[in-house]
Amino acid sequence: MNLIDTHSHIYLKEDFGEDLELVVERLKQAGVEHVFLPNIDSSTIDEMHELEAAEPGRFHALMGLHPTSVKENYKEELEVVARCFEARDYCGVGEIGIDLYWDKTFVKEQAEAFETQVDLAISRSLPIVIHCREAFPEIVASLRKFDKTKLRGIFHSFGGSADDVEVISSLGDFWLGINGVVTFKKSTLPAVLENVPLERLVLETDSPYLTPVPHRGRRNESAYIVHTAQKIAEIKGVTVELVAQCTTQNAEKIFEV
Ligand SMILES: [Zn+2]
């Protein structure tokens, strides 16, 4: 069974500094062929590149400025992102978006940084990985400014309604990133996903966060993606192998690996 973790921050030394080798060993044993590593800001680039360089066929860096890192110095941060793209290729722009859960101070700047980076993705024909927290209307308003035939990517950590799925499908070529949240007892996602075809789903962990049951409460890691795949199989009434095959194909198509 081949799986792809489309969203993992296992490169963060603060969380995985001591046992990264074991984490990598476990994800290989779980059948995780590719791991996509979204950037956060200028402080995380080196450690992300370092993990990618250790095994470039398996670990793939994405470049972008995370919305919770959009502060007074966001223009300088965006320049760092632009310089990185001038220096080398990346397989996507991420993670980018708007997050109004933690802090609304920089809502205008967050939208501006998001749109600047969507532009960057379009100019390079790259997919975007969107972080959207308490900001769905804002994200939709931003994306509607672009030519939808040029937009493709992932709504990372999707947790919305059936109506949101409908809106997302009208914005461009988008997939829903599903993680451990779907395994939580009170999650409303299973009911929503019943009506979303597997062709529109990709798997992710968002390690070290959002750990699936039965590991909930502990640090998340890419190997645990298996539990999310199993839960989706249960929801859709299909085998876990089919979920793996389909979501892997989707991720390969999005990131062109
Ligand atoms: Zn993330």
C-alpha cells in the first residue's frame, strides 16, 4: 500500500529533533512514499531543506509564507519567498492562506500576502496549499479575483460543510486535504465526506498536530496517516487499499511527482 502525506512538518527540529530517524523509518514502513513539506516562514526554511536533501525522492519542500507568520515584516518575508523561487524549483506554493482564529490584527496583510503568493503560483504553474482557519469567506473572495482555470491545489485540513465543498469546486481545480480530525468522535466531516468522491480527496497528517485516533493527544507523525486512510475507507465503504491508491494518484497529479 502506497500513501502520500501531502502536508507534514516533521522537518521541525523543535518537535522532531531527537528522533527524526525513527520517524522516517516508521513512515517508510507504513508505506508513505512521498511526504510534502509546507514551509512556515524564513525561520523554518533551512530545516525543511535539510530533510528534503536527506532523501529528495521522498521529501519535497513547498515554499510559502504561512498566514500566522504574516506580521509587520511580511513584505520582507515575501521577498525571502520570492528569492527562494529564483534560486531553485519547488513543487508547490505553501502553506499560504488566511487564519483569523489566532489573531485578526493583520487580516488585510494576510489577504495581500495570500494573493501575492497565489499570483506567484500561477506565474509558475504550481499548485497552492491553502491554510484556511475561520476565514472561508475571505479565502473565497481572494481566490475569485483569479482566473479559475489557472488555479489548482489543496484546501489543507478541510473541515467545512457540504456547501463549502460546492463553493470550493467552483473556484478552480481543488482537492480536500483530510487529516486526523476525521477520526475524532465529534467530527462532522464523515457525514460531509460521504458525498465527496475519492477523486477529490488527498491525505495529510499536519504533523506534529491533529493526531488521529488512536494516538490522539500525542505528537503526530507521517506514519499515522494510515489511521486517516482507514477512517475514510470506513466512511466510503471501500477497502483501505482503494483509498490509498486513489488519494496517491490525486496527490501525484497535483504535485506532478
Ligand atoms: Zn501546516
